[in-house]
Amino acid sequence: MGYRIQDVLSFLEQFAPPAYQESYDNATLICGNRNSKLTGILCALDCTEQVVEEAIELGANLIVAHHPIVFKGLKSLTGKNYVERTVIKAIKHDIAIYAIHTNLDHVSSGVNKRISDRIGLTDTRILQPKKQILNKLVFFVPSDNKDQVLKAIFEAGAGQIGEYKDCSFQLEGMGTYTPSEKANPFIGERGIPQYERETRVEVILPGYLSGKIVSEMKKNHPYEEVAYYLSVLENENQEVGAGMIGTLEHPMSEDEFLDFLKERMNLRIIKHTSLRNKPVKKVAVCGGAGIFLLSDAKKAGADAFVTSDIKYHEFFDAEGQLILCDIGHYESEIFTKDLLAELLSQNFPNIALYLTKVVTNPTSYR
């Protein structure tokens, strides 16, 4: 029995949860049927008419692209622009288009890790970790039953902190309650005050999994009514966020670094601020338009910040504190398709998998 499109999407959404995308984004299944049998996957940075035509020729019925072809709602499909023509062509030929965009930017093994690896950065970390995406769950359970509840919520995704799993805090105490005449108590009798040795358990969990984890807690808890509370944390999630910063294995002069960057990222040109005549050791990166991270790069002590789509006046904001390098949007993210292909080939070894040969870069250089 072969794979269905849903099998691939479930894997990708576990690797880069859609909940981590920006509010303006549209990282989702753009068109197509999740339940269709999978015939092949084409990985691309952008999905255009030419990319859909390539998928048709290859017999691939799923295109996994980094950039969504649809950002805003379509009120008609008449083929009046390239977006509508691309979607129409895909629908006509039963090809699904899936976008995995800022959610892939934001995970620690995503787009910015790929850029960091290409330029040899070590000791990498998220440049601007996200806040308010972690929850804390506190609940009370009879001490004899805590292990079964903990096992269930850990399997559902609770208790993961960096490289440590099954993390919890536990405190023994005395729980009290009096069941009403309509209650069906697991321990105790109706109308009689009950004293029970209980464990207070606290765990941290991703906010987008809170519904699933609370459901598993209740399902495996012996009490008819579970005492618990769930709260949003201000803590930064060090595994999720924008940009990345790391260290070069050996310091380079600024000229050496720019030449190295051109070679490693296959660049024809780099727009950059004035050189400072200082060695480059710490480097910040952000695929796509990342100038919003400039202050974070400065605070982190970066000697260079590699990104794209920098406006004229934004170059002044470097203020000589680092070298600001604009390498082009397409150029900064083109290796994302390789990242996607590697992820999929490792987890779906028996499918037809392709990298697009269409150059979708809308800009040219002379």
C-alpha cells in the first residue's frame, strides 16, 4: 500500500508546525486533496506555472514549495494573473500545492540552519526566540496514578525542554474534596469528606499541542473531575524563532569572508555596508527579508549579518557595528528545496522525489 499526500503533510507539519508561521503567512495546503494517493513529490522554492508544468511531465502530484503561491484570499479564478493561472493549472491536473514558509524559517533545523551549515557556522542558536508559544500545565493526581498520566502526556508532546525530554516537577501533598450525591467518585463516598495523597505535577508544553495534551491527561486520569490549570508563559522558546547566529571555525578578514560567502552561497553579487577592517568571527543570518533582526544581530555581537531585501536607508542603520550583507531573496533561500528533499527522502525512501530545475528567481543581474 502506497503513501497518500496526507502522510507527507503530517510529517512536514510535525517537523515545522503550522502554528509557528507568522500571522500574515499562508503555510498550508493551497490546493489538492490530502487523501489522494501520492505519485511523486517535486520540491521547489516557488510554485509557478512552469513548476506545475514540470510536475505534470514528471508525474508528481504534490509540489512542496517554500513560498505560498497564494498569500491573500482569491475572490475569483479567471486566470488574469500568474497566481490564478498557476492554481487553475494545478487543479486541472490534480496536483496538490503545499507551502511550508515562515514555520520552516522558525524551527531550529529549518531554513536558517541550512544557511548556517553552508557557511560553516558552529554553536548556532536562534537569533530572536519566540515568546508566548509555551504553556505550563499544572494538575493534581493520586500519587499511585501519576506515572500512567505522565506517560500519556509525555507521548503527546509535553515535557520537552531543548535536548531533554519527559521533564516535570512533582510535589507530594494532601488533596481534599467532598463528593456530591450526584458524583461518581473514583475514591471516597458521596457526602463524606475525603483526604487523598496526591501529586502536584507541572510540565511545559508547546501551546499548539495544549488541546491534545489536556485531552490525554483527562483520558488517563482516574478522577471524574480533574483539577488543573493551563497558563501561557512569557518564556522564550530557544528552539523556535527568527534568524540564527553562529561562529566561524576560523576568523576571516572581511574581504575573505565576502569571497567565502559568494562561493558558499553561489552568489554573483553582494550588496554590503563599508568594511570596518576588523576580523569576522560571529555571523548572523536570516533567509529572506530579515532586516527586522538587525538590532538582535548587534546585541548578539555579530561581526556580519547576512540577509536580503534591505532598503537603501536601512543600510545606514548598521552604523559601523557590523557588515550588513544583502545577498538577494532567492539566493538566500534557494537551498531550502534541498533541505526539503533531504527530509522527505530520509522519511519516505520509496517515493519518486524531484528537485525543480526551473529557475524561479524573478530578478536578473548584468
